[in-house]
Amino acid sequence: MTLHRNAKTCPASRRLIARRVLEEGWSLAEAAEAAGVSDGRAREWVRRFRGGDCELADRRSGPKGRPPGRVCAEREAVIAELRGQVRMNAVQIAEALQMSERTVRAVIARLGLRKLAPLVEPEPANRYERPMPGELIHIDVKKLGRIGQPGHRVHGDRSTRSRGVGWEFAHVCVDDCTRLAYVEVLDDERKETVTAFLRRAVAWFDGQGVTIERLMTDNGPGYRSKLHRKACEALGIRHLFTRPYRPRTNGKAERFIRTMLDGWAYKRPYTTSTERRAALAAFLTRYNTQRRPHRSLNGQTPTQRLAERNKTAAAYN
């Protein structure tokens, strides 16, 4: 049993007070003085002793019954049904039941109904990986704000703005099998630019011993252009497009862009765009050859995966 922290007596001393008064003939004042409590408190222990020995224990000092503001179980059940089955929000439930919105929100949180299950289950992830390097490459573009002058991450002043500086575009190319990556930062994403980038990317991969067979991009106008299509035909590459409004179809490029932003573009403050561009080569070297191993590649780096697959292919030839 836990006593109140300010209690001057315990159940045994309270029992002694009551017995002295009721059985030994002590006066209430004498028993109270001997125990070091007031006459009123001694009278309370005598009264509660008559009701049973268990009544001498400390009672809860908080509110009796249901806590203030706590709705009854029946009302909670109604709120749970309106939230879970009818899928009403807190504002709608409060209006329908003539209750405080704050109280309804508290009940919803207590019942764990803040987030409802989707009515339609999301499509399962279609994970795939081409078995050999070059069978499929992913190309995408990430738009980056041009750095005209040092920003708040350098000087700490968020009140200043650099307006009209413009954008630059990181064009990325990732091999599906090995995650080997090639990146250039260019001034735009027009058809001439994306086509020239494709040619340089194919040449770079060829230098790594990788022959490109297929290419996947989004449905951007540059990739849909006649110029780009003819370049793919000349290079002997089959061009695949992602499903509209489904960026995850090109997920390996999207994931690499996240890694690139964390490991290069946003890793540290840059004072100029030129400085940021200059740091790209070191990041790509680290990513392709020295970066921590990919979990999706069973602990290998892209160059290690490339060497392994080339060795496997040579064994079968």
C-alpha cells in the first residue's frame, strides 16, 4: 500500500487511535494528542474504523469517478464508429455529436484512429534488377538552384534573398544492374542538351566496358523529341518510357538522386555554383568506387558489382 506523501499516520496508528477511543475509554482529544493529529482527523479515523479495517487505508486524492472531460464508453464507441466506419474527421464528428472538437480529437488519438487505413491498397512495389550491366540504364534530371552569392547556410542571415539567379540541371545516368553512375551539371534540359548528354553517357559507359542496350526516361519533351529518338536509333538503344505520374517506375534514378543530393549538392555550404560543380567529380569517384557498400548490391560498390558480372559473363563465353 502507498501512503500519501504528507500523511502523519499509517493504518496501524489509525487503528490504535480508534481502539483507544472505542475500546480503552480514551477521550477523542487525548487520542488525537497522543498521535499528533487534530481532533477532527482522529474523529475521521474512528468513523472509518467502524466501517471496516480496510477503510483506514489512504484514498485516492484525485477526482472520483470518470476524469473531468473524459467521455463515457458509449460515446467513445460512437466516435470510433463514425471515425473508423463512416470515415468522418474530428470536425465533422464534433458537429454531428454536438461536442467539443478538442475532446473529439483527444478521443480519436486515444483510440489510435488518427490515421485510417487506405480504402484502396497501394500497388505493391515491382522490384526488379537486370542481370547484366548495360541491359538497362536510367536517365533523369534534377533541377538545382544556381548559387549567385553565399546563402544563409554560409552567413546565417535568412532575411536576404537571391532572386533571378536561375537554375542548373544535374543530368544523371545510372546502370540498372551495377548502379554505376554518370552525372553532368548542365544549363538546361532542352532536346539538344539531353541528346548530347546521352551520347556522352554512352561513350563513358563504353569506356567502362559496358554496352548500353536499353534506356528508360520519363516523358519529358526532350526525351520525346525526334532528335533524341534518332540518337537512340543511331546508338542501337531501345528507349523505354516510365508510366505517366509514376516516378517510382524510374526508381533507381530517383534513389540515386537522393544519394547525390545528400552526398554532394546539400552536403556542405557552397559559395558559388562553380564550387559545387567542382565537387561533383570527387563525389562520383567515392560513390562508384569508394563509397560505403550498397545494401541492394549485397555489400558491393558499383565497380565491384561490374567486375563480378563481367567475370561471370566471361566464364560463360
